[in-house]
Amino acid sequence: RLTITMKPLKTAITIAGIAVTIALTTAFANIKKLNTPGDKGFAVVELFTSEGCSSCPPADALIAKVLKENSDKPIYILAYHVDYWNRGGWKDAFSDAAYSDRQKQYSHWLKSSEIYTPQAVVNGSKAFVGSEEGTLRNTIKADLQEPVKTNLSLTGLKVIKNKITVKYKTEGVTSNSSLVLALLERNATTKVLKGENAGRTLSHVQIVRKLQSVALTNTSGSVDLAVPATEGDNFLPIL
């Protein structure tokens, strides 16, 4: 496991790996090595949700509350809007088949036959109903106490037009690991007109709008993330 934390300005970076999980927030500046083996852990919370699911708003509200209450802790939240609810009469504008595929991949990794919403996955290893507040908080609390076993250094963060480039160096990363790059929208509100949530106005936070996977074939290198020019400050460029 890897963790990197700094106080964020407009940019946050979250790197989630298949065999390792890397989480960090950063400003537009050079970054030094930020963790050493033995440091306490972090929690990457991935919520699979949908505007077409009447059980999802409580989970969306829960991650918003956790995010607000823990701004000073290494807790990183990503909300994926799956597309398989779109057949229910309402098309979620934030949905993407790639997020449904990611949930299916977790089902394979965790040896589970269940795919449902809302579902939360913490640090890629624990899955449960996303609206279960006690389970979510207890899982986060336990993972924050886990020691870090791998180092990650980032330097030379550059923002050129609509592209972010950052150099990385790792120590102790296992084979077959990947960096999953994402672009998050900070928050959004939708008035749902059809489907199970018809007539409701839904609020969302940390919405994943793009995923990009990069194999960690070397202990050092650089990664790029394209940021759409029209997205504006409401978006977090995520690595």
C-alpha cells in the first residue's frame, strides 16, 4: 500500500493500483517523498451509484458527509455512476460503461457474484452496501491504522494547457501493478425527471468523469492526464 498526502489547492491526485493503492492530494508544485514504511494508512473509498437507483441517494449523501467531516485525513472518495440503470427510464448523464466494467472487475477480484448499487469498495479489498454508515466508518477507521509498506515519490508536476504531467518513483511496488488515472467533478446537482427517482433533486460529490489506466512496468517514469478545456474549476484533475 502507498499513501501520499498534501493539502490540496485546485488539484487532487488519486492513484489506485490493482496490486497496490496509491492515494494523494497535491497542489500545482513540485512534490517530495511523502511517506515512509511504517506510516499509518489511508482509505480510498469507491462508490458505485446511479441516479436511476432509488437506494443510491442515501449512499451519495453519506460519502458527502464523510468527505466534509474528514478533510484533514487521508480519505479519498471516488463516485462511479454505472450505466446499467439507464434502461429504467432515466439516463444518468454521469454514467459510463467503463465504471460498470470496473465494478464487474472488482466482483472478479473479490470473488463475488454480486453486482449492485449502491456498493462501496474500500482500498480495493472490502465491499459492502454503500449506505451502511457504520460499516463504512469502521472500515475506514481500521484502514487508517494499517502501516504503509511502499514508498512513492512525485516530482516535476507540470500543467501545460489541458494536460497534467507528473514524474514518479516507487519503492517496493509489486509486479502486475497499475496506476488508474481519473478526472473527478467536485460536485453537481441533477433534477431527475423519470425513473425511480423521478421528481427528486439529487446532489453528488467526487464524480468520476474519466478513467485512464497505466501499467507500472518500471519503478520510475511519468504519467499524463488530459483535462478537457471546458470543465473549469469544478473539476479535479486526478492521477
